[in-house]
Amino acid sequence: MPTHSTSTTRPSMVSVQPGSFQVNRPRSPDDVIEMITENNIEIVDLRFTDLPGLWQHFSLTLPEINPGLFSEGAGFDGSSIRGFQEIHESDMLLKPDPTTAFIDTEYDVPTLAMICDVFDPVQQRPYSRDPRYVARKAESYVTQSGIADICYFGPELEFFIFDSIRYAQDQHCGYYFVESAEGEWTSGRDEGAYGGGNLGYKPRYKEGYFPVPPHDTLQDIRSEIVLELMEAGIQVEIHHHEVSTAGQNEIDMRFAPLLRMADNVMIYKYICKNVARRFEKVATFMPKPIFADNASGMHCHQSLWQEGKNLFFDPSGYALTSQMCRWYIGGLLQHAPALMAFCAPTTNSYKRLVPGYEAPVNLAMSQRNRSAAARIPMYSEAANAKRVEFRCPDPSANPYLAFAAMLMAGMDGVEKKIDPGEPLDKNIYDLPPEEARKVKQVPGSLEESLQALEEDHAFLLKGDVFTRDVIDTWIEYKRKHEIDPVRLRPHPWEFHLYFDI
């Protein structure tokens, strides 16, 4: 199997010692050029995110790398990018952010990667539909408000690693096949064709959290992902198997400012997918690929700070939270239906957000309680640890748009002093029917979430963080390219239900 490499051709950007983590990030174009020289870099890869949230890239040779690249940019065809330009306005520019440079260990050729901002070359200003620009404006909005000077995000991304995946749909057939040596459904399979007899130890449905090997077959792969994340300058706190059978995993990064964390999420997904591929497996951030077992979420921990002080902490408040924290939660809960259009942005997302299961569909606040949408973790009484965990998002989200939307909802709550309601410190799923009916829930489909966004988006327009152009394009894209194609195709289970009618 592949092993972690620390060869001289793929040097580390970080210095790691027990109890410490140091990131040597470049700060200027000159720092990047020095980094290229010191590490014998041969190719520079420029990256940006399309509107749905997939990384795009192209590569430059060293003669093209000079300080002017950072101010003048490099051109590309914006009409070929999802959610971007029309054919008659296709010319766009990428301007690299030097603070994002990292050595990409996924390539054999020594390569340095940088995340870029998208610019309109005619107007010479940032492009409104660049997701990174939306996140940057959200950070600026917080600072300009005077309420706080920084917002920290700490997402917990869950994902699956399968042995293989096959799927197809056309006019006369539709199917998918998931293969995983960990899948409980393989307990009776003759695995001679897979390199030996059936070795057992298949995590049972909903029991993948978290036995040691041999049940957990993915420890080394996760560890390899963690080491490469740290080489890319991302501090990682923990990794483990998750609840679902068939290889569900979680790797948690240490919290960071909003824009930096959104960048980190893109690097995280990229490294997970590529390391899995090197092990001849496949990683997916699709929320619900397995029926009748847990889906993958992206619980998002959030807090506002001012001059190094956590504004969400109050030793005398409910669950040690401040009034500001509770107002922030009020904003998240009030705007949650619209938020889901960005935080749970796929038709598959709503296979996870189903009432009565473990998914956090209930729009309530609680301490410790994982059945509430807004949870206040109680692991520590330290002031710096106090935050809200918004549990509805999933990892199919574009992190730049999702984080920005959550922040704007929370800020709206603070500005308007929105009351989140009384805490529900009990299992909401076990409430009597008359009580349960009083608890609002997230929408049950992507179409419902898009309708909620159409009706409730003024909070996103504050400070020109989101523009109507971004919101309208998002809604149009989702309906045309995702909702309608799924709605128009027969589902395999419909044959089971209706073929003999």
C-alpha cells in the first residue's frame, strides 16, 4: 500500500512537535516566489471554486510566475464554468492569493498550489458569483458592523470511503452499486474474488462508531490524509470511524477564521479524494449514499470574537453562553429554512434530513442534545471553547456560500435581538405529539428550501455580501440542473411499488 512520503521532492510546510503546530505560510508574492525556489517547484497550479462548490484548476510554468501575476491575474474561459458567465462574456481572470500557497503532495512533479480570487477583466473588480468573494465580504461585514472583529468556524466533515462505485441512468435503466469490504451486507459473501476468504468483522448498521481494527479497516488511510493535511498547513485535531457501516469517516480540523476555513475545506476534500484513490478506493461527500444507515453531515461550530475575547461566553448564562450567542442562535433558527438552500444544497441532502431519525431537523436550541439543530457543546467550561454547533449542514455544501450564509443569519439575529426560544434539553424525538407539533423543522426537500430562500433573503443582502445575482443564479441552477433531472426520472423503487398496478 502507499505510505506517507517525506521525500526531498515533496517537502513539508509545517513543523510538527508534540503539543505544537506551526504553519509557515507565505505572506506576499515575493514569499511565494522564494518558496518556489527553495522547494525546487516545477509547476504552479491555480485553483478556484465554481458556484456549486467543485474545485477547478489550471497550471502555469515557472516563466509565467512573477509578481505581476498576483495583481494582473491569468485569464480563463468563464463560460465553461458552472454558474459563471455566458458565452458572449466569457473572459475572466484569476488572481492568486499568496497566503494560500501550499506544496501539493498529490503530484509526482513538484507542484505548488494557490487558491485564487475571480475577477471581471472589463470592470476590473471581483466577480460577484465567485464563492470566495462572498465569503470574503461576509468577514468584512462582521468587522464593519463593530459587533466583532473575527468569526471562527469549525466544521466536522463526514464522508464515506468505498472500495468501488458504479452508477448509470438512461431511458431504460437506472442503478447504483456500492462495494465495501466493511459493508454489513457482505457478511455472507464469498470474497475469494476479492483477494481471500471472507474475513468477517463487518461493522453492523449504525455500529461503526467506533470499534478498533479489524472492524475499522481505514485507520491508515485516514492517518495518511491527516499527515497530508498537516503538510498543506492545516491543523487537524482528531480522526475516527463514524457510525455508518461501509466506511464512514470523520476528520476534524481545528477552527479557523471563516475564509481560511472555507479554503481548508476545499483542500480537505481534495486530499481525501486523492489519498483514497491512491489506496485504490473512492471517497465521497455525497450525504446519503447508503440506505437505512447514517448519512454524512457537516456540523458547523461557530463563534464571534472581539480583541481576542470570545463574545459567546458568559459564566452566568445558559450553558455558559452570552446573550449575544443566544441571539446569534435565534438568527440561525429563524432563517434556517432559507439557509438550507446553501447548507443542504442537493436533492440527496433531504434523504438525511428526515424527521424521526438522528438527523437534526428540529429548529430548537439545546445544550449537549444532538436532536436539536443548534447545540451548545459542553465538553469544556473554558471561555475560549464556548460556541454554537449548527448541525443541519452537510458536506455537499459549497463552504464559502454556506459559511457566509450562516454568519449573516447569526449576525441578523444579533442585530435584531432574535429570541431563539426556550431550550429543549430532552430528546425531541420522544416528545408527545402535541409538544412535537410545536417544534418547527427544516424543509423536507431542496425545492422547499429554494422557495424559502426566495421568500427570505434580505438578511443575506446586507453589506452586499450576497447579491441578487448570486441568489437568482443559485436558485435557477439548482432547479434546472438538479431538481428537474431527478424529478423527471423514474426511481427504481417506483417499479417495486407500482409496476403491477
